[in-house]
Amino acid sequence: MSDLRDVLDRLGVPRDVVAVASGKSWRAGAGPQLEVCSPIDGSPLVSMNEATPDDVSELCRSAHEAFLVWRTVPAPQRGQFVRRIGMRLREVKEDLATVVTWESGKIYQESLGEVQEMIDICDFAVGLSRQLYGLSIASERPQHRLAEQWHPLGPVGVISAFNFPVAVWAWNAMLALVCGDTIVWKPSPRAPLCAAACQAIVSSVLDEMPEVPPAVSNIAIGRTQLGEAVASAELLPLVSATGSTAMGRAVAQTVAARLGRSLLELGGNNGMIVAPSADLDLTLRAAVFSAVGTCGQRCTSLRRLIAHRSIADELLARLIKVYENLPIGNPLDERVLVGPLVDPRAGEAMDAALEQAKEQGGTIHGGGRVTEGVPAGGTYVRPAIVEISADAPIVQQETFAPILYLLRYDNLDEAIAIHNGVPQGLASAIFTSDVREAERFCSPAGSDCGIVNVNIGTSGAEIGGAFGGEKETGGGRESGSDAWKNYMRRATNTVNYSSDLPLAQGIRFDV
């Protein structure tokens, strides 16, 4: 823990970590005590009083006042603020990744990748700050100009999850900032140090740019009641929430009741079809990383491997061999590929899912606790492969753990039907050397997911593409492409530069 404290000092995190921050100002919350332990070994990381709903209301007011100033700053200047955040992230990449690993349990290489995502979205947002384009539209009336403009929307609420404790905030915050919005962030209560580190990084940039209103960035740390407070806050026209489908459904209902906007990134039950022509070496590497990376605790983790009957047994044998030799242990050890589950409850959920799978006719390979060669106090498990029928009820569920269901199919129509036959719709993949199969999977008659891949796994996405899914995944889109439009409002402008007043649709109304 002493080494972690040194890391936090370098990041500028206050010695006494508190639950409420606005710009460069930090203060204690008045809520219940929050004790956070590391998934690595159960060691205590931080203890604080949570923020309260009143704290959220106060932060929303501060963010709104800052927004009234920030929205008038030219977008390229807003981009310079984000550019400096990206530069600072480059300087502290290793230290921030260390904090991510301590709080989330993901291996250090994955944590480095998560911080790189933050850097990449900063770069994307800086370029975007000069490309917030509207439209010129042909008017049906003479000497009239018809156009669309995009304007800043307002303070944005962000609710994030433990498994990507910094990247998801950055996806939202960096785009929102260049769009002229301010941020009120309710991070995962499992990752308060990550949130404090991000706020400290922003604070260091605010020191360099006194012209930026400090309350552009705000955090409130706490549990469920704070998420409810963010969802119900009238001053937040947009709430972006990442987490379970149940959480997203509750947020959406609360936000909709006040006619606000929701951007939801929820559960995934991701599938990969393996065709007879697939390169099995490529398939194997992709499937293993997608299934066991972050110990199966990504929204894009591979849950269902849908293999053609002719190659399923060979693929299974090769997977079992790799699974038996996976290095499991302390995620700070560079030799380890699979770290711990986030807490004992996650281990219990994995146990329960495997028991259900067995009752439903599944054959289980692997699974169970790992107790030797791993830090005491963490929940370490052996990833599992389950041979099971595609119509087993357990296959419809997402268990946030390294469980891979192996399903067999006979033809592509059947495979696509199996693939699409779950409530979730985030990430998908097909491995094939047949261009017709690949194109079919990408077509309207193929995958019904928001992310559709050919010959790459389900887990991991580039910043340039919009990230999100369909059905119970929530329908939101973050990160690249035109996701920036979520954070702005559209205005249709008609300018009459004639001396007449013709009405649209040729209406006559003479007075």
C-alpha cells in the first residue's frame, strides 16, 4: 500500500481522499462510511464518508454556472484544454494504470491499455473541436437560408462502472468538454481512487489555464442513492450510464420522467461464430483474450462460442489445453494473464451459474477457486468452458465472470439465429475465410449487435468507431464517429434576407 500511496502522491491525489470535488476544491461528504478494499488481496485502500444527494445538487448548480461560461468559449479553445489533459495523461500513464489495477484487479497491461484509451479519446476530441459541423439546407423559399447548428447541451451526468474506471469517464468527459458541456461524475464506489486521480489530473491542467471555469469537472463518490440523485437532477439534460441492464433500466425511467436524455451502455452476452473455414490459430487467440481478459468482467467479454459441428471438438480440445496453462494471480505481476474477480460476490455468482449450467445438461471444463500461488484475500478463479445446448436458459444470462459457453451449429442460418437469440446486443464476431459468410454476418440479416467484427474477437474497440449496442444493451453510442452529437443540441435556423415574407408550403395568409 505504501507504493500505491507514492503513486497517488505523484498524481496529486490529496492524502485525505474525500468524496466530493469541484474543480480544484475537495471536501468531505456527509453520507455513510464507504470502505474500499483491493480485489487483489482484500487490503483496505481508502475509507471515506460518501457524498449525499444534497452534494450532487450542489455540484450540479456549480456545473451549471460553469457551463454558462464554458459554452461561450470557442470550441478550438475548449479543445486546447482537452489537449493538455491528454498531455498530462501521457506523463502519468504508468502511475494511473497502477491505480486502475489496484482498484479493478485487471492485469497491468490491460490497465495501460485503458489509460491509452483516455489519451486516444483526448486526441480524437481535440481534432473534433474544429469539426462540430452543421448543415446547409436548400430552402424552398427565395432569399432564405436554411441551416442547422449544433450548440452545447449543458452539464452532463456520468455514471461509470468498476471494470473500466477511467476510460468510460474519459469517453464521455473529453467529448462533452469540447462540445461546451461540463461534467458531474458519479464513479463506481469500488474505484474512488481512480476518480480522485482523474480529478487531480484535471486540476493540474486548471492550474495552467486559469481562464477555464474550475467547475467544468466535478465528482461525487458514493453508492446507489447517488446514481439516483444524478438521474433525477433537473440540471443534467443528459445522463450517460454504464453498468448492468437493471441499473440502466432504472436510470432510463428516472431520466425519462423528467424528459431528459439517457445514453446507456449496459450488459453484453457476446457471441462468436466459428465457421468451418476459420483459421483456428487466429480463432484461439481471439477467443481466449475475449473470454478471460479482465477475468471475464468486460461488457464485451466473449460469453458464447458458436462453433460449427465439424470443428467444434478440435477447437474445444485446444481451448482446454490453453485454459489449463493460463497464468492466474497478482495482476501487477507481468507474467500473469488472469487477475481476480472484483469481490467474493462475483465468485459466488460464477459458482451459481456453473451449478445451473450443470443442472441444465452442461459439461464443465475448468472453473473453481485458485488458492495456491495467488495473493490471499482475493477471489481468484479458474476460467471455465461449458459445453451446453443453445436453448439452455443459463445461456440467456450474462454472468460477469470467465465462463465461456460452447454451442454447436450445423449451418449459418442456425448460427445467426443462435447468436441473435439473446436479449443483449453489444459485441459480436465471426471467424471465417468465406467472404460470403463474412458479408452476410455484417448485413441487415446478420448480427443484431452494435459492434460486428470479422476475424477479430468481441473484446476491445478502437476509439474512432462509435461504441455501444442494441436491445437490452441500451442503444447508446460513445467515443468515436458522430457520438459527439449526444452531447449537443441541434438548432434549425431560417434566415430571411429578402423584403418579402413567403410562408412555407406555399400557404397564403394575407393580413
